[in-house]
Amino acid sequence: MKGLIEFIATSLVDDPTQVRVSQEQRAGKIYLRLKVAKEDMGRVIGRQGRVANAMRMLLNVSASRQGKQAYLDVEDPQ
């Protein structure tokens, strides 16, 4: 699942070297955190969050096939 999010994010951004995805598993649930360059945040989130929501939907489909729940958080670069 981490690879799926990395693939999608690197395909969307101008600077794929700045894409970072971390994965944590707690209580049978998978939590993914996506970090990109500040300039690429708009591309990853999309208008009204449509791109981020589409990535979450794909992640949920992938997770449900494995009988798990997954969550994606797009973190704001500092």
C-alpha cells in the first residue's frame, strides 16, 4: 500500500525526490503519512481535495482486499 501511494504521488508532483511516505500499523489498522514539497501540495490535494480523496479511495480498496483498514494523511510541509 505504501508503494501505491508513492507511485501515485511521484507521478503527480514536479519534484518526485521530495515525496516521502511513512507507514505505521496500530491495532490492525494501517496509517500512511504523505509528505511532498510545499510547491507540490496543491497538486497532491487537488481542487476541493479531490485528488487526495481519490488516493484515499484507492488505498481503501487495496486495504479492504487484504481485510484491513488504511488511512492516508497528507502532511503540511513546515
